[in-house]
Amino acid sequence: MLPFTSRSWQSVVDRRLGGQTALLKRQLFGSRSSLWSAIILQPQTGPDEEFDLRYIMVGYRRVFGEVLEEDRRVKPLKLLVVEDDPASLELMAEVFTSLKAEVRSVSDSQNAADLVNRERFDGIFLDLEMPNLHGFDLARRIRESSWNKSTPITIVTGRDERDTMKQAFSIGATFFLQKPVDRQRLSMLFRTVRGGMLENRRRYARVPMQTNVICTVGSQTLRGVTWNLSQGGMQVEAGGLQPKDTVRLSFRLPASGVSLEPMGTVVWTKENRQGIQFTNISSQNEEAIRKFIAEMEKE
């Protein structure tokens, strides 16, 4: 079995799918969450590459847990596919749509660069060799954008050099898939990355929530109301909060009544509202917020 606690590259062979080689890389998201990157390559052989690709999913589930039934009921993932080859673009759009994703297909990388600054996507798939704007340059713009700086990026390319892979990850790519692609490989890739995309969406998704909140700053206690909530923070209306204040929050989630007491920092103030980013939150509180957001997404 693969040593999934290692941060180094691991190589496995999927004999069920013709001996394709996959590389794994662990990436950390915040202080607790992490994600395995799967890089699916052309067939290779070697005495030390005798693992089965199912272990990718074993490691993946160790990070995120088994796929929850509630994940099947949330709204479809919103994907951006950027590919200048019409046949490949059509194939990827068709496969992802058949897997219940909402797909935006773009053949011009420059248009895609403008789009990522206007809309948030749950996942982005892009080719490297494109006119107007190279895939690496597009990936850099995605990571610099306010809307998609954390969106998982999958590089889909015919290039298989190790330096290309290293460069892709160095600029923020999450996954790497080598061409040629077919329905089976695309379906396997989508099912592998789906959980990570949902997790990332929940980290940044804000859902409306109005409830009383107590904000403690040093010896000062302020009372207010909440406006919305995400896994990373919340917006409140509590007079007296100032940017950079360290604050202990105390509130209850509607319906469940679960009590939460995270620590946070005031990152912005505007008129009567303040934005607070969580800096210290228990695993129980994180799970309660995740479930609350998941329930709100269903409505």
C-alpha cells in the first residue's frame, strides 16, 4: 500500500486500465485539510511500480472521508474548460456534462482570462499549447484573480516532460492529465477530483445566516447579528469592531442550535458590517459549519 503520509512523489500502476502510471502529490489547504494531486500519464513499466490505482481513492478518502450522500444532492459543479482543439473541447464538455456538471466551454484562452475575473468556478481544465495566451500564463492569471485564486486547476496537455509537470505545480496547478484523453480517463479524473472541488467550494461559499452573536475583544464585549457564514469566516454587524482586531465569537447555528466559539481577525469594515476571518476553530465547529452550508446549498 502506498505511504500516504509522505509528501514525496509516489508512483503507481493501474493494471486494470492498461498500465497507466499516476503520480501523487499531497498539498495542504489551511492547517488541517489536504488534497492529493493525481497526475495520470502514459503506460510505463518498472519493478517498483506494482500498485493498483484504487489506492489513489483510498488515500483520497483518508483526507476527505467517504463520498457523502449529501454530495449527490448539492447543485452541480460549475466547470470552465479551456481548449483550442474543437474535438477535445467538445469531448470534455460532453463527458463532464454527462456527469452532472455545469460546463462553460471556451476555445480562446484570452477570453478565459477575462472570464475568471468575472465568475467563480468550482474547477478549471485547461490546455497548455494555446494561441494568444499560453496555458501557464492563464494559470498564473487564475491564481492572481480574486474569484478563482483557490479553484482547483487541471492541466490537460500532450507534453509529458517532468519539467512541464514541475512547472505546472509551481504555478498552482492541482492536477495533470496527459493527452490523448478519452471518455474513460476523463470520467475517472472527474470522479477523483470531484470531492476536492466540493470541499473547496464549501470553504469559500457564503450562505445567509442571521443569528445573534457575541464578539469579545480583549475585555470588551460587543453584541451584534450575523449576516452570512462560510467555512473560512463570517460577516457580522457589531458596532465597535476595528480592522485587525482579534475577536472571540460566540453564536448558535439556526435549526440545529449547535454552539460555536471560534477565534477570528477582523479583516475589513464597511458601513455597519465587518468581515471576520476564522483563525482558530475546533474540528467539531468546522464539521458543524460544513454540514450547515451543505444543508443550505440544497435549498
